[in-house]
Amino acid sequence: MKGFMKEFKEFISRGNVMDMAIGIIIGGAFTAIVTALVDSIIMPLITGIFGGLSVKEWAFHIGKSTIAVGALVQAIINFLLIALVLFSVIKAINKVKKKEEETEEEPTTKECPFCKSEIPVEATRCPHCTSELK
Ligand SMILES: [Zn+2]
């Protein structure tokens, strides 16, 4: 039990657990927003387009069974919207991360304007063509 607690403490203090927790909380809140969007805007729109029959009520009847496709359709629309927005968010985050990495790495070489060869960034004279550089 002691070993378990120690391991758990290490797991918590690693930091990425906090990231994960924040991700889950934001994800949950976000899902609520998408669900509200679908329920109150997109579904009524589709209902309007299909002549007043609510998507939730879409169903087939096979013999005595009712195949309720409405709930499935709604779940798929929810999923697609969430996936779409998450994809955009991840893309935006990746873009920012990439920019950060690019600015962090200072170049150690530059291009000689005369012979176009790669030379140290602090060089005042090109070792290849001996041109003087400003
Ligand atoms: Zn040169």
C-alpha cells in the first residue's frame, strides 16, 4: 500500500496529470457546448428542412420492432462537430508550438550573399570566396 501511494504521488507530481485533468475538464465543458449547439440550433434546422419531423423521432418499423435511427444520427453529428473543432484546436496549438520552437533555435550559420555557401553567423569574411561581409 505504501509503495502504491508513493507511485501515485510520483504520478500526480509529474505535471502531465494536471495537463490531462485540465484537458478532461475542458473537454467535458466543450462537449456540453457542442451538445447545446446541436440540440438547440442544428437539430431544429434539420427538423425544419425535413418538414417538421424531429431527428430524434426518426425511426423505422420492422414488424413490431422500432429501429430508432434518430439518436444515432444525432450522436454522429455531435461526434463530427467535436472532431472538427478539436482538430482545429490541435492544429492551432501545433502552429503556436512550431513557432515557439523556431524562435527558440537561433541560427548558427548564414548564407554568404556572394557565393551562397553556408558560413558561421559571426563571420566577417567568407571562408569560401573571401568576400568581406557586413
Ligand atoms: Zn562567399
